[in-house]
Amino acid sequence: MEAFFDGQRDHEEIVALWRRHPWTLAKPALGVVLLTLVVVASFRVFGASLVTSLVVGLWLIIVPAIIAYAWYRWWNDLYLLTNERLIDIDQRTLFHRAVAEAPLEHVQDVSFETRGVLPTLLNFGTVLVQTASVTTEIDMVGVTDPQAVQQTILRAADQARRAYRTTVRPEASRLTESAGQVPEGTITFLMSDIVGSSPLWEAFATVMPAVIAEHDRELAAIITRHHGVVFKTMGDSVCAAFETPAAAVTAAVELQRRVQKIRWSVLDPALPPIRVRVGVHSGAATVRGGDYLGPAVNRTARIAALGQPQDILLSEAAKTLVQDSLPAGVRLLDRGRKKLKGLARPEHIYQLAVDELSDLRKVRPA
């Protein structure tokens, strides 16, 4: 699709563009109809009088303004899918525009819903996009043919992940391709995410591939050493599965200790220390094609999303299974009950306090 937009990157192309279904203009259209009825009623009651002239004058001012404003918002309120990212441009008012974006390699789940008689008959609804970076979720409200939109995004995300693994994350790509049999049944999931990776890519684009490669080499070695399996990589996030929570927690602690010791400034003196956050959760999931499906995977991602640099956060289930077998130099801290974005049930969160890691906040011991 030959088109351009503000902030478009080099080699970035628009794959698809969606606006809300025209039916979403029904409310302002109803307002225009009601105001027109007021004018008709004025003629019937007052005839050709000064009152009617005032009503007609107001109608000539207000109605064009309503139409222009509704059209302006509808036309500029859109969703862009490029070969690199999904962008939500929300024209909230005349002078207020909010923009959210999600790299396609971060897209984890895409679903859609159609509610009501008219949306069903007219085939429009909401597409929900969840990301593995867990900092951005995009709700595409009122789009036409939401199932087709869902499939288009899923195909684009799959292509972006393959390209990303080949060009930026060859270590992770080889790791997932060579992984052995994934655990089944009740699994302990570990998800790690480089904190603040987007601004790092903007400022250190030339060295970030080397940063990611080093990160993936260390992570691959640690996960393999503790008998885990990497089943998915999305963006700079790594998703691994372990048969036991003790192995997952030990791997998470070793990962944080190792990342802190790496001299990242060797790659670039201006490069700040790379920090990761980790979420750990135990639960059942369905295995399909070497990947896991189910709420436990999404819950693990949402738990990781709550973390700050160097955090290791555990769910209640993982904490219960591992609290009597913590690695040396590690304590459990109670972070309290937290709402997880996009999930109905909150989660009681616990933090692993590793003695030699800094920046631990003052929270009560578990």
C-alpha cells in the first residue's frame, strides 16, 4: 500500500489501514436529526417568527459543526498496520490526539468480539491485541470485519517474528529450533524482558544487536543448565518452561546475577547497564506445535509486566511451591495483591530479593 504517515521509519511500509465502521457515526447523526426536528417543531408552533429565525440560525451553526467535528474525529481516528508495528491513533478531541504502538514481534495474542444485534448484522466489533512486552495493549474498537483484521495482524506478526529472529536474534532462533521436548501438565513458566529496550534501540541502534545476542547467549546457557526449554521469543522477551518451580526460580536468580555482572559498556561507553525483569508462574497449559496456549502463559507475562529493573516476581502458585527451597542468598518479599492488566482475577505477587542485587524497594517480608 503506497502511503505515508508522520513518524514513518525508513523501509517501513503500510500493510493495512482501518477506521471505525461508519455506524459509529450514528450518535452525532442522531443529534443532527433531533436538532432538525426542533426546527420543524418551531415552524409548526411559531410559524415564520423571530423565534423560528433564531432556531434556524442556531441550526445552521450547530449542525455543520457537529458534522465537521464527527467526520474529523472519524477520519483521523485510525489503526495502522505496517511491516514493523501496529499503531493506534486516537483522535480524542479536536486538539487531543493519543498514539499507542506495539512492535509486531511483541504481539502475543489477538482476539476479537462482536456484541449486539447491529454489530453482528453489520459485521463490526473490537479486536484485542495483547503484547509480550506487556507495556502496550491495543483495543481496535468498532472495526469492520474483525475476524479478517485479526487474521491480518496475526500473519503480519508471524512474519515480523521470523524476520526478527533471523536478523536480530539468531541465538534465540537457534535455541527454540533446537529445543527438546517441552514439558507438559503443570508447568512453571519464566518470562524475561529487557527493561526500556525501545529507547535503547533508538539511542544505540548499532550496538543493540550485539546486546541482544549476548543477552540470548547467557539466557540460553542458564535455561539449558537448569533443564528448561525456550518455547517462544518475542521482541526482546524470552518465554521458557520448566518442569519444577525450583528450577525456574534458580534460573531466574542466576540470570539476574549474571546480567548485572556483564560489562555492557564494552560495546559502547555510553551504553547504560542492561537490566531485565522476570515473571514466574506455575499452572496448566496446552501444548501445540512446541508452543503453549492457555491463561497461565498470559498471566506470567502480566506478572512480569509489574516488575522494575532486576525484579523477579512470583505468583501465589509459584511462591507456594518454591518457598521451602529458595536458593542461597534469596528472600521472599510480599508485594501484595495486584490487578493484572487485561485479566479479571488479581494476583498476589511476591518478589525474590537477591542479596547482591541493588534497587530493592522497601516491602514487607513474606
